[in-house]
Amino acid sequence: MPMPLKGYVSAPSLCFSEGNELFKPSGNVAKIRRSSISSKIEMFKKGSNYKIVTKMNFRTVFLLFAAIFLAFTASATHTISPIDPITGNHGTTVSGSFVVSATANLSDIMLERTDTDTHFSVSFSPATFSLAANENKTVTFTIVIAPKTPPKDYTLSFKVKSGAHEALSTIKVTVLESKSLALSPATLELSKSAKNGTLTLTNTGNVDLTNIALALNQSSLEDKQKRQITLALSESNLALLKAGESKNITLSSAIPTNLNLGDYTSILNASTAGATATAQIKITNTYCRTGRVGGNLEISRLKDISSDTEWKWRPLDEVNIEIRVRNNGNDDEDITISFDLYDPETREFLDLNDNEKTISIDSGKSETETFTIKVPSDVEDRDHLLYVKAFVDGEESKQCTDQISGDDFQTIDIKKKSREIIIKNIETETEPLICGGLFGLSAKVSNVGRTDEDKVKVRVVNRDLGIDTESTPFTLDEGDSRTVTFPLQLPQNASAKAYTLNLVASYDYDSNDKAYDQKSDAFTREISVSCQQTISDTTKKSVSIAAELLSEVKAGKQVSIRVSLKNTGDAQTAYTLGVSGAEEWATLDKIDPQSLTLEKGESKDVIISLNAKPDASGQKEFVIRAIYAGKVTEQKIALEVASGNPDLSKLSSSLKDNWFIWLIVIVNVILIILIIVAARRLAK
């Protein structure tokens, strides 16, 4: 029986021989390694007479071939293609792919990750599949890189397995350095009742950050009157903020009590080398003086009950609104209801009268109040905001609401025409007026259009009374108002009844054709006339008028005159002033004030402003008229208007009329020059 080769596995009757000689273990042999069932048989002396001779039974032959079969089938049954390196940032997802190739039929192929690095989550698609011999399959992998993963190179490993067959591979992942900051919330809202707030600054990068500066832009935190909101931070610099770490920043505000309403915004900026973050600071200044507080009051209704189109108003409209307030508290309260019209562009309230009222409201009950709003003539042609608030009388800082069914305000659509003149407040003296008597009529003329008017005049007419007169033309800019006065005479034979005076304004003056292109609607005033003489007022009523120039009188310039009125009568008297006779050389700008009341012996000043025409010059005059108690007192004023350009003709006339004097002056000047020249020569 031949001896088995040392160090190798031999079948029970396996040996090598050459002819009839046994081969000794000292050369190249066929090897079957003990350590590997898949060893290869290597013949190094091919073509020799070496032979494999066996002396074996059937069982031995079967086991030998089974071992050889398993060895070959257990060899490389599938391979994985090379994988390109992956680069990504922390907190992101990256992906790639590879190809699995089979050299034999494989079923239930599974992909499993073999490393344990928790910074990454890896998934494969498909995760399981089968392959036929010589078939390929592309597999996509997705890697989720966890936030705050440190920047460096990583190696992830996995295997492709089918039964006892495995193939190993790796994925190289490089995580980049990332510096970033975040502030939350993105918008911090403050108010008078919530003046302080907290922001959180977070290092959202994967490296530590140092020397983080925090700064506020407060330039936009002031109103039109330069009243300033002041903000303060609990931190202005952070020396260190580690990756993933957060820091709370406290912000406090100081809001002026008289600050204009509206929203004010500032930007908080956090910055360091390579990273910045911003957050908006929004401060809402509410209509409630100290902010919305309490919670017992509710404004449940705000309704426009008089305008043709709800919440669409025009200048000088008189609008009725209803406001309903509910008291949800446990006690009966005196509740003050207040409202204002606000221009969001100028951030100013308009002047409204009678915009506040205090009423009693029982616990659990509601009350509705009606208010009348007179829209100012100088309101701008844009949306305005109507603010309403309700508060416990005397305790606004404890119980106040300014929300209207959840809204902060009601938007009012203000519309103006391009050109429009309105006449309001047409007044006369105490009626009834006496037949044959003199009376004064005054009216307020307002420019409610969008265009300045260079010339406006008002005409008052009643054919039955023989009244037909016009005012002196005057300028009227957009939004301005002017009171005009008329001294009117009733005929002696007038009937005792009511009469209607019609007033119409002419405007849109065309200087080319010297005509007014537009007229207003007719505005009326009914007067009552009595021809029965009543007991007369025995008190003496009179006035003295004195005038003084306050400025030079020059063509093309404004002339200001101070008029001193003194009540020289025996009783209190109301006076209305007017100007006439200046139409040729000037236009009336204003009389301030135009109407006033004086006690006995009292004096007051009135300023009259006239605009002298560019071509005016020379001696001019006009009349100041005071109308009172059925009387008229007039004062004629004379003045000299200087030309706007030097008058060379006057100089020529002066030279012509005084030539001898001018000749003497010239001769003297020449003699003085000659004496000076002679003195200098003698000195040399």
C-alpha cells in the first residue's frame, strides 16, 4: 500500500507512480489542500509519464468527484464592480450605484451592511434579487448622513450574499466641513403688552464656531416724528458655540406711549467667520394705549350704516357707524368706546370730532352705539384704517380691546376726483332777517379734489331777492378750505317767507381764455325773512379797523397785512371779515381767522394775505369789510406796489430832471482824482 504524501489529503488508495515505481514525495505533485475544499490541481510536469493510479472502491471514487465538484462550484460565483467615492454634507442624502455580475445561477441574493458607523444610514435598491449565469444587476444605494457628522473620510462596508456565496465591498464617503447658524423663530413678535421675547441661536453646522457677534438694525424703529423704539439683547457676543449646540437670546423692548400705530420691524443678525443667520423682530403698536389687556371686552360689530357703498368714503362725507361692545366680565362696567381714522402712509391720525363716548354695559350684555364721522376735507386719496377700541373707563391699562371680530382695523376706501370744489357751513346772522336790512352770509369752500386750484370764486344768487354777487377770486390748494363772506341787502318790499340762496363755485381757471372751465354743484341755504319789526336791540354795536403792513409790497410776492379789530360797542359781537377791490392787482390767499367774536372793548388781530400779480405796480388800494349785526364797517387801505424788475425809466427821468446837480457831482469826482494823481507825482 503506497504511503500518502505528507501534508496533503489523499484518497485512501491514491498514489503516484512512474511505470512500476512508486513516486516519492520529493517533486511536483497533484495537490489537494487540507485547508481549502476548492484547491486547484496543478500539474507542473505536463507531458511526463506521471500517472495517477488508484486502488479504490466505488464509494471512494464518488467522494473524490463530489469534493472536486464542490471545490469548483464554491469558487467566485459573483463579483461587485468598483464604486466611486462619495462626497456630501452632514444632514444630507447622497447616492451612488454598482453592478453585481453572476458566473452561475444565483437566487435570493441579499445586500447587507457590515460596518456599524451610526453617522450613516444605508439602503439598497433592490435589496433582494436573483441572477442567472452571466447576468448583471445595477444596484442603487442611498446614504443618509446624520446632522453634525464630523468632517472627515469614512469607509462603509457591505456584502452581497446568496446562500453560502458572499462577495464583500466598501463605499468611501467624505463628509465636508460645514459652518452654519440658525435663529428661531424666524419672526419674533412683540407689542406693548408683550415687550420681551426669546430667540434661540443654534450651531447647525458640523464644526464648533467662535466669536459669534449679534447685532440689531434699529434704524426702521422710529415713526415720522422720530419717536424711537429701543431694543436690547441679553448677549452681544458668544465666545463658543459647539456643533449642534443652542443658546437662548433674550430681547427686550421699550416702546414710546405716543408712538404712531402700525408694525415696526428690525433685523437681528448673528455672524461669525463663514456663517450668518437672521431673524425678523416685529413690534406691533396697537390702538390700545398699553396693548390688548384683560379679555373681558369684545367689539362684536362695526357697521357703516349711511354711506351708499359701505366703507367707501369721500372728503367731507358725514358717515354714521354702529359699534357694538359686549361685556364678558362678571361686573357691570362703564365702557369707553373710542375710534380714529388713521393714514398708514403718514402714520398719523386725522382730526375727528366726537370720536369717544362712555356707556354702561351690564355683565354678560352688549350695547350698540351710533357715531357720526365727518371725513376731513384734506384726507388723502388712498386707503385709510379705522381703529376702534373699548376699555373700562379709567382702567385702559387693565381692560382694553381693539380687535373688531378678530381684525385689528377696518379698511376705508377714500376716493377723490381729479377736480372738485364743495361748499359747506353756509351761515347767516340770527334769523329771521328783516326786510330792507343788511345781513352777512358766510360759507366754507373746500378743495376736495386732487388738483390745486389757482383761482376759485363763489357766486350767491336768489332772483326773487335780487341777490347776485361774486366773491373775490382766491387760490385753493388740494385739501384746503376757505371761508368767504358776502354783505347782502334784502329789498324793502321782500315778502315775509323762506327763500333759498344758491351758491356755486367756479374753478379750473384757464389763463389763456380767461375763463373758468368747471362749476360745482349748487349748494343751498334757506333763509327766513320777516317784515314785522320786532323790539329792537338797543345795545350799540360797532367796530374799529386798523391795518399795518407786515411785509414789503412787491409784484409777484405775497403781501401780509395785520388787521386789528376792536369791539367799540356795548355788547359781545360776532364779526366776519372780507376783502374787496383787490381783484385788479392781487388775489386773496387767506384771512386768518375770518370770523371771530369780541367782548365789549376787546381787540384781536387778523392776518390778511394777498398775492400780488407779477405785473402789478404803482399805487393800489382795497377795502377791508367787517360784517356784524346787520351792519357793515369798511376800511380802505392804500399801498404802493414795487415793480418786480428795476425801473430804468425812473433813473433816466431823474437824470433828465436834475442834470445840473449830477454835472456838479461828476466834476467834483474828476477834480478829486486829479488832486490824488498830482500828490503822488510830487511825493516821488
